[in-house]
Amino acid sequence: MSHQALYRRLRPSKFTDMVGQESVVRILRSQVASRTTSHAYLFCGSRGTGKTTAARILARAANCEQPVDGDACGECPTCSSLGMRTDIDIREIDAASNTGVDDIRLLKEEIIYPPQFGRYKVYIIDEVHMLSTNAFNALLKTLEEPPEHAMFILATTDPQKIPATVLSRCQRFEFARFSVAQIRGLLVKAANEAGMTVDDEALSIIARAAEGAMRDALGLLDTLGSYGSAVTVQSVRDMLGLSDTVFLFRFFDALLARNASHVVQSIHTLILDGKDPAAFLKDLGRHTRALLVAKSVEDGLEGLLDITWDAANDYIKQAERFSAGRLMRLLEIFQEAEGGIRYASSQRLIVEMSCLKACLRHDEADVSALTERVGELEHEVDTLLSMPNSGMQTPSALPESFQTDETAPEGASVSPEPSAADIPDDPVLPEETENVSSDTPSARHIWETAVADLHTQGGLLGIILTETGRFVGVFGKAYRFCLPEGSHMELSRLQNPDNAQKIAEALTRAGAADASFEVVVETAAPDYAKNQQMDQAKKELEETFGRKRVWEV
């Protein structure tokens, strides 16, 4: 006896046996039971969702002499006749092969003849969207006013290509994709009937790989049955060319660290193991999507991704280390690569290029790159804001991403360490300081002269030194300026090495002696590190978008 595919062996013959599509089945059974069936139906949905199966069941049930709860009884003479000779009164036409107007004209010529058995002569036209424009026009009048004994059931995976004049003449039903749980349930039944032993995790992998198509899932299980009666997780991954979960988590750790060397070596190992590059790109897209979902929802992640609680916790932990903008950028890269890999001469090259692109820091001024960069900056700022003050690091121990390679020039030192406790109530004038001659101009006069000089040079330094903060006094050679708490933007500008050098030079000219410049803030020292980091993040935003597009919140 020849082998029969599982999806054919398990194809239901009654509405009762159908899995899923509850709303569609309920309406069709009600119409059959009440004898109120329509002359034209349109079944829409992706592949493997039961459109043709439902059409065959409806055709038999509508012709049954004594339907039972909307299903064909299977015992009356009509059911017996249709079961033996379905090609007489129930005709299936493949529109992909019969696209021309001549094929529809032949249909119109034979539809006038009454059925040999039952009440209806049923025409099931599969992939109806493949008909030509002329064929649709030829079918339109017959579809609008068919003979009383005629019924049309149109099935399509692309209803957008069907003319609106045809759509308006049909009762339309949407066939949804099957859930993972529904596919797993039928796979268990199919495995038991076939005498196969399948791991639970292997069933889940098959169900997810089918992407909502029951026929695809049964086809995969049928193929795995040729390996042997025992189906394992490894055999499923080998057949589908999938990567294991541990590998994907490590790979995304490398992407997060922008470790291009590790990424390329991992792809090389993957190819040597015989994995399919296109399947690997799908895995990357699924993993990125899982991280985005984990970052977006608080509860119910296990059900959304159909995974265990432990696996969901792993996704949550890794998602916390990514910004939402970065994940969106990764998803765009992988989706673009997945769409182009089928036309590529080298699939490995496409995978490597997309993964290396995901490692790079994008500074070009395109919207997706800016979205990623802003997302990273927001993620860093949110992390800083969530840090308790007691555990804040000092400037010397700041994270590497917030340290600067620039050093202040000699004579323009910036000393953020002094706090309000170190600042005297009254300015310390040069004549009150040792080693300063009594005929030296007052510190206040030198400061005001230097600020006036800066005003003549233009820019914001003179304005900041005039309208914000206060001059404290001279400490050795250092002229100290104090800013009020919360002056993050002003502090960032005055701490800039070039600006500090410019102020120091103005003080030197005004006092005819070497001078340096210091800026302090009236806040506790532990808070300074937090302000320093936030100012650095703000500076990066200004460099990305321009200073005029960034506001204080």
C-alpha cells in the first residue's frame, strides 16, 4: 500500500472534525441546518488554514438530504453518490492553471445544466485571485445571478487582488492562522496514529515553525517520521536548520557589545555545521521580536511567546540590556536581509553583512539610525536616574561610555570636587592672600574686566558668567565661579576645556599674571557624578540633533 501524507489522512470530512475557525464553522453549520445557504462564498486566509477543506465540507453538507446539526449525514443516497463521484456535481477548479476567459466561458456553458445528485452544483475555485481581468468580467454576471442550483465557493490567499465587484457579491469569511496550541494538539493526535514518539519541545518547535499553517506542520511531522519513530529536538533543529536557544542568546550578547569578531566567527561555525543561512535570519528576527515583546509587556510573556517561565525570564533579562530603539533597528536590518536573501548569489554574505551592520554604531543622519541612537541615550539616562544617590560613583570611576579622552589644557583646570562647604561667604581678595602685592588690582575688578572682555568676543560665556551663578574669589591662581544646583547646561559649557582655557586667558590679560579658572556647584558632592553623566548624555543629544532641538525637561 502506498504511503498517504498525514495532512491528507487527517483531513476532516465534517465541520465537527475541524480544528479552529470556530466562528466560520458556526455560521456555515447554521446556514446548512436552516437551508439558508448563499449562492457565493469567499474564503480568505493564508495557506494551510482549512479553506479548501471547509469548502468541500460545505458542498457535501448543502447537498445532503437530511443534514445533522449542519453536517452531512453520510448515509442518504445523495451523500453516498457524492462520496463516490465528487467530480460530477462538486467541481474543483484551480484558478492558477485556468486563468483565461475561455475557461470561465466553458464553466458558464455547463453551469446551466442541473445537478445529477442533490440540490446544488457546486464550483470550488481555488486561488481565485489568479484569474485574469477578462476572466473576472466573464464570471461577474453569472456570479451575480446564477441558476438556482448553482453555488460558488471561492478560495484565495490574496483577496486584495480580487475586484470589488466580485467581493460585493460574495459572503466573505476570514480563516485565521492556527495557534501553536491548536497545532500541537493535532500533532499529538497525528503522532499517536502514526506510532511516532515526539518530544514535547520538538512539538513546540514544529508548531512555531509552521507559522499558523496546519498543513505545513503535518508535512514537517510526516518528513520527520522518515528519520525514525522517535523524533527529538535535535532532529527537528537539524532538519529545519534552526539554531539552538543558547547560541542565539550568546549571539545577541555579542551584538549588544558590538563584538564584530565574535559575530563573524559564530556565523562561520554555523555555516560549517550545515545550518541554513535563511533559516538563521528568521531565527534572528524571531529572537529580536521576542526581546521587543519582553521589553513591552509586564505579564503573560509565556503565553505570548509560548515558552516556559524560565525561558521568558531569560528574554526579560537580556531585553533589559537593550534599548527599544536598538531592537527596532535590529529588527529592520534582519527583515530587510530576509527579504533579499532569496535573490542573493551568496546567502552567507547577506547574513554576514546584516549582522556586521547590526554591530556598527550608526552615525549617518537617517531616521532609523537616529531612532536607535536616541533610544540608547534614553536608556542610559533612565539607568542613571534609577541609580540611588548613595551608590553613585565618583567622576574618576564613571562608566567608560561617560568618560572623555579630552584633558583640560594647562592653566585652565576644572575642579568639580569643591562643594558649597568649601566656599567662603565673602570673596577672598588678592590683598588678603599671601604672596600677592598690595598694589595688585582687586580680584573683583580683575573678574569684571575679564567678563567684559568675553562679552566683546561674543558667544555665551560672558552671558553665563554674568547672569548665572556668582564669583567666589581667588584661591592661589584659581578664580572660582559657583553655579546654583541644577545648572547642568551651564556647568557643561564652563567645564568644556576650550571654554575654560578662554576664560583663563581673559583673566590672565586682565590681571597681568598667570591665572586659572574653576567652576563649582552648590550641591552635595555625591550628586555631582550623576549630574556629570546626565550632562554628557545631553551633550551627545545636542551633537546628534543640534543644540536648538534639545530642551531641558
